[in-house]
Amino acid sequence: LLLDISGSMKKNERSSKMYTAASNFLLNMVADGTSVGVATFNNKGKIVHQLLTISRQSDRQQLVASLPTTTGGTTSIGAGLLACITALNSSSDGLEGSMIYLVTDGEESRAPYIADVQPEITTNGVIVNTLALGNESDTHLGGISRASGGQSFYYSEDEDSTVLTDVFAAAVVDTSSDTFIQVRSD
């Protein structure tokens, strides 16, 4: 998971909504045996929890405890992506086929930018799924998703939208051996 903690995440309670959706994902959706790490970014990228293979409830709770609860700073999506590459490089599984789930609300305002790190992402076979929160999100989000073979999602911040839950549920389809069929989302 790569989560935006820049100052603009305070707007419309985006940070809180992201936290709730990520917590639900970690506690209820990720299959046992899946390796998950958490990284954040604002003006710099930071690994807040190294990759952890989930095998029990305490692993899930440990990952939830690492989720960000504060915001501040500017937006360097590229710095966050580089932090993820560092974490994935330290894994015995390697980079190819690894997935990054990027959640952000803002336009890039500080280097490194997405375009700066995109060649490293695509060359190493890392898949980037993106979730744009609100209409201020950077237009390059869809580009890195397409270039890496990932998916791109948009959360309109409509009160009735289920996109935040649906995006994390889509992650389960990609990482689980279980069959997931969505019947309805409310």
C-alpha cells in the first residue's frame, strides 16, 4: 500500500476515509499468505511497515497500527513509488509481478515525479494500481497504471460512492487464490 499523507488529505476527510478503507482491507479482505507492506509519501517517501506475510490476526493488526493518521507537507508521488521499490527489492520475491496500490488526492508538486520513476517501475515489471481521491488528482496516475499493466480508479467523494471499498476488494482478486464475485456494493 502506498498512501498519500500530504496536507491536502485533510480536505473532505480524505485521510480518515483512506484509513478506514485500508483498515478494512487489511483486517477483512487480504488472504492469508499474502505479503503486504505500507509506505507513505508527502514531500518524501517513507516505508512505515516492511513487507509482512499475513498468517494470523496479529499480523493484520500490526499492519493496521502502521497506517498513517497525520497529514502534512507537499506531494511527491515519485518519492513514494521509490520507497515502494526499495521495500520490494528487499523482498526475496523480487520486483517482477509485485503490486503497488497507490492512493492519492493531489497533483505532484515536488520531485521526483511519476514520470521520473516510471521507467524503473515498468522495466522491473511492477504493477501499479491507482486510486484518485477527488478531482485534483494528478493526470499521470492513469498513465502509470496503463504502462505497468495496472488499473486506475477514481473516487468522486460522493457520499453514496462505494469506490473506496471496491478498489481494495479488487486487490483481493489480484492477490488471492480465492474466487471473488461482487454481487452488489452499497
